Amino acid sequence: MKGQLVIRSLTAAYGSSRVLHDMNLSVNVGEIAALLGANGAGKTSTLRAISGMLSRQGCIEFNGRRIDQLSTEEVARLGVGHVPDGRGTFGALSVLENLQLGAIRRSDKVGINGDMSRIFDYFPVLFDRRTQQAGTLSGGEQQMLAVGRALMARPSLLLLDEPSFGLAPLVVRDLFLIFRRLNKEQGLSILLVEQNAHLALDLADQAFLLETGRIVFSGSAEAIQRNDSIRRAYLGN
Ligand SMILES: Nc1ncnc2c1ncn2[C@@H]1O[C@H](COP(=O)(O)OP(=O)(O)OP(=O)(O)O)[C@@H](O)[C@H]1O
Ligand SMILES: [Mg+2]
């Protein structure tokens, strides 16, 4: 399979404090990969390093092109969508305005309109609430908006940082079904950060376990689910 995102010997630091150490990780075209680990393991930092929000060293290739020297803006323009933890929607703006902001770097009006209606097909509730202020949406709706906004930039890889955080189980189930559909129907690759390992492993093709900034295990999601000692050591049962 073709590596869409290939990370080799990545290190990253906040100032002088190094938080990622010699990481190797890859996501294949059309694949869902899960990045798992305890609080503080470095999951958010990994996504931030990929997106260029954190100073990093090493090699990050996206669609065969080095992106580790590029700015956040340039990485996004090449097709990496990032839905940060805490969602980051603009609360004072409407749903529609938030979605339009996602397409701010695009000028293909027809394509933008087409993508907007596709997003409303996936998330009908966003259409129902299109004039509502984003800050007044429920947590689940805000997460959907955050994903929708990222999709408006037409990414081929989506980085999702704990999309299930704070949401009721039924809402999470619906959201994850949509992630699966986006992957299958649109060919969207996903790198998913999750605390809920079972949820993530059910969705993912392969998974990486991160411990204090180091990948300690990688393999197919199925293999990790079957591995009792890994499960006990890292996934809490
Ligand atoms: N802005 C920052 N400045 C300095 N250190 C930071 C900063 N943000 C995170 N860190 C440190 O980097 C390490 C990794 O944090 P990170 O947020 O990537 O972990 P995480 O796996 O996403 O955790 P969580 O599950 O709690 O979201 C932690 O030790 C954290 O204290
Ligand atoms: Mg985090």
C-alpha cells in the first residue's frame, strides 16, 4: 500500500522541552490509523508537529513530498485537514459562516457549493442549524461543524484530535459512523487521536501506541485488539 503520510525519526519540542522522540509512523492512502496513548503521551503534539504548529525535526512526507519545513498554512493547502482538540469553531459566527471560513483559501465557487451540500448530506443537522450561532450548538453539533469546516478545505488526510471528547455514547457512535462513511465513500484518509481505545480500534485499520513521546507498538488494529498483554499494559483491560 502507498504511504500517504510517512513520518521518520520525528522529534519535536516546546522550547527546550522535547516531547516527541524519534517517532516513525505512516498512514496509507485511504486508510484510518489510530494514535493511542495516555494523557500527556504526546498525541496532540504529534498532530501539531505534522501541521507545523510545533517546531519539529526529522522527515515528514505527505503524498511523496517533504512537508516538515513548511508552515501550517502550506501544509493545509497541500491537503492536510486538522480538527484540533477543543474543536476551535468560531462561536460568534453562524454555522454557515464557519463552513465558509473552511474554504477561505479556495476560489472555485462551484466546487465550494458542491462540497457544502455534500457536508450537509453527511451532517443534516448542520443544514437545519445553518443560521444558528456556532457557540449555541450542542457539543456533538460543534464537533460535526469542526469536521465539516475542515472538510471544506478538501483535505485528502484528516487529523482528528479526540473527536469523542465530552460527547454522549450515542452521539459518538453516529459521529464515528460518519467518519467511516467519509473514509469509504470519499477515500478520505484519517489519523485519529483517541483516549477511547476500543472505539478507535473498531474504526481503524492500523494503530500506533504512544508512550511519553515514543511509539511503543504499531500494527493492525485487529492485532492490537487480540494482543492481551498490549491491551492490559496500554489500553486498561
Ligand atoms: N504548550 C506547551 N508547552 C510546553 N509543554 C507542553 C505544551 N503542550 C503540551 N506540552 C507537554 O507535552 C507533552 C505531551 O502533551 P500532549 O498534549 O501532546 O499530550 P496528549 O497525548 O495529547 O495528552 P491528552 O490525552 O491529555 O490530550 C506533555 O508532557 C505536556 O505537558
Ligand atoms: Mg491531547
